[in-house]
Amino acid sequence: MRNIYLIARREFLSYVATWGFWLSLLSVPLFMALGFGMPILIENSQPTRYYVLVDETGGRLEEAVFEQIDRSREDQAEQVREAAREILGDNPQLGAAIDNSMQLDNDGYIRVEAGTTDLNELRPYLTGDAELETADGPQPLFAAIFLSEPVPGRVEMAYWSTNLTDRDLRRDIRDALRDYMQLRHLVENGVDPALIEAAEDLEPVVRELNPERTDEAAEVTESERLPIVMGVATAFGLWIVIFSVVNMLLTAMIEEKGNKVLEMMLASARHHEILTGKLLGVAAVSATLLIFWGGLASIGGLAIQQLMAAADIPAAEILAALFDPALLGPAIGYFIVGYLMYGAVFLAIGSLCETIQDAQTLMSPMMLVMMMPLFLVMMAIDAPDSPIVAIASWIPLWTPFIMLVRLPQDIGMIEIIGSTLGMVVTALIVIWGAGVLFRMGALNQANQDTVKSWFQFGGKKKAAS
Amino acid sequence: MSETILALDGVSKTFNGKPAVRDVSFSVERGQITGFLGPNGAGKTTSLRMSLGILTPDRGTVSLFGGPPRPAALDRVGFLPEERGIYRKMKVIDVIVFFARLKGVAPAEARRRGLQMLEEFGLAEVAESKVKTLSKGMAQKVQIISTLVHEPEFIILDEPFSGLDPVNQNALEQVVRRQAEAGRTVLFSTHVMEHAERLCDKIVLIAKGRKAFDGTVAEALGQVPRRVTLEIVSDHDLSRVLAGKGEVHREARGEHEVWIVDLGPGVDAQDILKACVDADVKLTRFEPVRAHLHDAFVHLVGREAAAPEAETV
């Protein structure tokens, strides 16, 4: 135990002392902050656009456009409110927040009057040669939009702008014009406008029910889907962590082999102690990362919980769904077994190789093995009962990832126990085999050619040098 | 009565059908410096690895401190492998402390001893430096310190002199002597006989995986015929003059004839000189040749077996 502890400790400290570790530690919260902050930053940093709208029909199209835009925004807000109600329950404060958000979106484009409707006079403002006097001071003109209807029923929009990428305004007005044209077409053909409005409001009442429950309890809510989302997220998270951690193990092993330290170590510790110490040391590194990230997430979660509690949102129910012990427990178990399985294999590969180039030959098939669960997890999101997914979850190397997605989806206990048992037994066999390979590799009695020779069917097996 | 620290009894090991060590038996006694000699690929490293339990013999038994080479016994052993290396990114003192702690030394004591040994080896100023900043010679010294810092009873050095310049070879010889003087048992392998000749109380010769000799240096040298080289300018036939004193043969003819005499039992160089003087032989050279371990090795195993193996095991 002493040697395992010392080797694990050395391994851990050697990683903690590197820049790479600190970059990894800070990268996740940094990228998360960027992920959340960037859209807001982009939104806030985007300059307010000033545009001129010239309606050559005398105001008819202009009125219709703004009416349609307002209606469209209200429809979007209602959809968001509806989705929020499904997940978070009915809450007036949330509704107000959504309305406010929609209003903020609207503030990006401001219509101004240029004092002229002539394009040639507007052109210097559009090209940046001159600036318009606005309530916010002199500003360049983002776009000039000319609406016309040269022949009845043929509405045209001329959109003048030097900005070729920001097309939101153009899209909004085009959509509003299209809706207006469709509505007018129906009205002109004798359809009552009230009837059209009523038709637009028509929507089926959909109730999703769980046959395992009765009466009111049978209603399936959106919050019940959260464990499935969590399962998928955990499976991907597990994959990312295992993938990055086993690569650490591989490079550390190759470095140690290259430094010729192993034989010195073998005079003090046995093979299994070195193997276990390394696995535990790197596991401690990943645990540190996960605890740090988890701590930050908890702080964030607490803050969100406070906000939700203040807004009278059923936070406890959501958090309970997110941190369901029925999912967290197996996730921890699958992580440990998955890490040990893949970690042992990558350590063994490292012990057979002198350089990363040597390792690449052996890594390729392992990479394929590791990539497969990613595709299967995606498949399992929509079709958890697919035979392919069900069979794949019995393949021990993939069990940790696929079962995390399938667990929240009410699969049979036999499948859970059977696949887990298969995974644990395979992990033990893999660790034992990796130990044998590690022992041979550490003393240069085997190398990557030895492994290759095992797969040379019908050919003469090469002896280890 | 001497205490046996290490005993190999009929040990054999085969790799991929190729025998590396064949039925080797020898022992190392407490307080002795034992040289384990043989050409490259003779099976020395494999034997040492089996001694430490790093490899398991296919046949035979290994006894370290009177029992199988268990992990607890390893704490009493300092091993310097042939393929040397240490953690390049660690600080010098941290490397030493790490290896000392693996051998059961308490952290504070490990640090104290490490700093003291660095001082003794003239490396005190690099204690806090990273190993990768050291020269090759300095790094090798750090590894030697890492091998000795836990004050092992038994020190095993696998080809310790390889890769060292003559100055450092000499320094290492001094280290080995000091360790022996401190009562420690030393076993080192080498294919350079001169080191063994200078250092060892006992040697074990191995060639092609088999033991060829096991005894003291003097006993090994005693296996080599003593020789005298003579150069004469007279017309004497020395095979007649020195008849009965050993094997005599002429190496070169001409104005200066060179004769080689392999001395017979009980005959020494003085007897040869006296016989020549009595016979009025005109000597221009009289050179008793001192045998070396290499000669003993070649004599014991033959020239072919003394040559390095093509493949090192």
C-alpha cells in the first residue's frame, strides 16, 4: 500500500505541477463563461442599427409590416412562455422576463426619418460618407428599405445596405410582408379575417401519459425528461473525461519508459503496485478536476436555485431530477470501472512503446473502440429500445456510456445487472491482461510488434526483441 | 561463519524459446564485493532481475536474505539498473526522497540523508534544480545516490561503469569501496574485467547463460598459465635449455628471436632466468607476463564464448 500511495502521489503531483493541468482546470469554467457570456457580449456589443423605411404605397405596407412583426414577436414569446410553463410551471415573473427579453431583441434596430425618400440622397448615409441626426446623436445608416406594389398583388422590397452579413432586419420585414400577402389573399377571396385569426389560434390539446401510472399522476411533464437529458450529458461527460485521462496515462507511461525509470522502480515496487499507483494518481488528477468543476457548478446551481426560489419556481423538483441518485450512483460506478478498463489498456500500450509514434499504431484500433459509443449514445437518445443499442450496451467496453443513457428509460433489471456484471468481469480480465503486458513491456520483453504479431492470422508470429 | 545474502540455485530462464540463463548457481556472502562478469548478452542482467524477483525463474530457486525475493526484502536492497534514468522533470532532492520513501525511509530522514549525500557527491548546489538541467554525469550521480540513500545492506549494480568517463569510473570505484568498508555487501555486473580485478573479493564468470567460474580473483588468475617472454640474440635453442620447465615455443625468428614460455607447475620466472644465465644465453628482453582476469576468462570459457552475444538479454 505504501508504494501504491507513493507512486500515486508522485504521479498526481507531477501533473499538478504542469501548466497543462491548470489550463485544463480553468478551461472548463472559462469556456462555460464564454459560452454563456459570448452571446450576451455579442448582443450587447452589436451596435444599434438605424434604418429608413420608405413605403411607396402611402403607408399601407408599412402599417402591415409592423403589425405583422409585432404579432410574430408575440407568437414567439408565447411559444417560449409555453415551453417554460411545461418545464417550470406557471409563473408571472418568468412571463415578464420573457416579454422583456423579446423587447430587448427589438431594440437592436431603430427606424429613423432621414428627411428624404430619395435613394441618391440617402446613399452617402448608407456608404458611411455622412451621418444622420438621430436621438442618439449622429449615426451611420444601416439600411434603406423601399416597399412598393407596382401591380396589385405584387409586393416588392428593395433592401439597400453595405452590410452583407447582418440579415435579421431584411428577414423580419420579408416575413412580415409574406404573412401580410397571404392574409390579404385569403381576405380578398372572401375569407373572414376573424375566421383566419381563429384558425391560426387553433391547436390540438396534447396530453402525454404514462400507462404505468393512473389518473392525474399519469400526465408526463417536461421535467420528467430531465433525467434522460442528464443521462446523455453524463455519458458524454464520462466519455470526455475518460478520453482525456487515459491519454494522460499513455503519455506519462511513454515518458517514463523513455526516461528508463521503470527498472529502477521495479527494484522497489512490484508491477501491480506501479500499475495501480499510476491509475490512482491519474484518477486523483481527474477527481481534482471534477471536484473543482463540480464545486463551481454547485455554486452556480445554488445561485440559480436562489433565483428560482425568489421567482417561485419549483427548483427542488428540477434539481432532484438533475441530481437523481438513481443516475448519479451508477454514473460514478460506470466512471470508475470505465476508467480502470481503458486506463489499464492505455498504460499497457504505453509500456510497450518508446515514443508516441510507436503508440499511434496501437492507439488507432482503441480510438475506434472509443468512438463507437459516441454514435451509439446519439442513437440511443431517439431510440433507446433499438436492438442495436440494446446489444451494444452488453459490449463491456461500451456499457458505461450506453447504459447511462438507457438507465432513465425504464429498462429491465436483468439488462442492468447482466451488463454491469459483464463489464466488471471484463474490467478485471482487462486489468489482469494489461498487468501482464505492462510487466513484459516494462522490461523490454515485448513491444508494439509483439501485439501486432498476435493479429497476423496465418503469418509467422514475430518474437519479441 | 559468513552469512549468505543472495543464493541462486540451478536457476534457468528462457525468453521466446531462447535460453538466457542456464542452470546458474552462485551465492553472495555478507560484506563481500562480488563481481558478476561476462560479455554482453551472457545473462547477467537476467540473473540480477531474477535475484530481485523482477523476473521469475523458469527453474531453480532464488534466496534473498534467506527467503524468496519478497517486497519486504527489497527495502534492504539498493539496485542500480543497467538502463539508467530518473524523472527528468522532478527536482534532484525530490527524486532522491521519492526513491528513499519507496524503500521505507521517513520523509524528513530521506531529505536529510539526500542532502547529506548530495554534499558528499559535490552536488549540494543542484539539490533544488530539475534533473533535466543536469549533465549526464551529474544525473548518473543522482541515480547512484537514489540507489544508496536508504542505506541498503545489499547493493546490486548492473554495469555501473558503462557510460561513465574515466574520472567518474574512478569515483564510482571509490564509492563501492566505501560502501564495502561500511559493511555493506556489493554485487556488481560488468563486462570490463579491470574493475572487477581491482575491486572484487570474489567473482562469478558467466558466458552464454552458463556459469564458468566462481571463486576469488586470485583463484581465477591461478587458472591462467604463467608466462615469460624472452628475446635473445644468441643461437640457443631455448626449448632445449628450458626443457622440463614448461611449454616453450618460438614466436619470431631473425636477429632477435622471441620465445614464449608457459611456466610448468612449481616453476617460477626466476628459475627461467637462472637457466638462461647458466646456459650463457644472451638476453635482450626478459618479461614475466602478469595474467589478467580477461586472460582467465578467455582461458576458462574459450575465445568464442568470451565474445559478446549478438543479442543482449
